[in-house]
Amino acid sequence: MGYVFFSKTSACYWLARGSYQAISVTQVGATLTIDKKLSCFFRDNLNLIDFLSDYLRHDMTQSPRFTEREERGLLNVLEMIKIYTKHTPAKIAYDVVGFGLPSSNQMVIITGNDGQRQETTVAEYMSTKWSITLKHPHVPTIQAKVGSGILRMQDVLKKPFKLILISSN
């Protein structure tokens, strides 16, 4: 068994949980073994905005923009990470496949009960239909997929809890 060099109170303890480390005595002396393979990392109560802020090293709620290069890096990192709902009876896992406009600018077409199609922003729709004010309407939305299918914004709007997750509220 390996020994984790970080204490449980250390800020880096969550990082150590994803790798194997060991010091052993061999014929040639002490050997430090660090397994560098990709391992699963788990952080409790970390929402997507906090993760993006940590990765980009700036507060996404204050400055929600990122460059194309940063976006490619984020998509590479997020390719290995599933986003889970916390507020539904059954957890739903999403894969992030891209980023969209902020919810205050992201336009969607909604078909009303009378069959009329109306164009509105995601933030306006959430406010009028569900009486939900998004905390960060200026933060980019994410394009997500469930299983093998891409999750379109029109499909998301049928169930508000999905949109709240996607808008990182």
C-alpha cells in the first residue's frame, strides 16, 4: 500500500486521492514510486463554475470569458469528467461537449400550448415560465449530451432542473 503525503486537512488532499504514492527500501536504496496514470478525482460539492474558476485561475462569476485556447483546454479536461445533478431524485450524468453564449444572450425557440413559436433568451424563459432568476446569467452555457445524444437547448427547457445545471446556477 502507498502512503499519501498530504494530510486530510491539507488543501491538496483531494489531489492525492487520485494517485498512488509509495516509498520502499530496495537493494539499491530508497525508491519513491508515484503512479502517474490518469485516475479518478473526486471533490465534494464542487459545481461547474467553481471547477472552471479553479482551472482557469480566475473567478468565472466576475470575468466569464475565456479564449479559444482556454476553451479547447477546458473541453479536453471536461471530456473525462461527468457533470451530475444534485437536485433530482435520480442523478443524471452529463458529458460537456462545448460552450454556448451566456444564458442572457442564448436564444431559444419555445413552442407554447397554442402551438405558437416564440424566440426568447434562456434567462427570460426561466424567469417567466418557472419564476427562477439565474444567479449568473452572464456565464456561458454548456452544450451537453446524455448518453450518445446531444442535449439541445429546446429539449432542456422542457424540464427546468436540467437548464439550471447547464447554466451553472
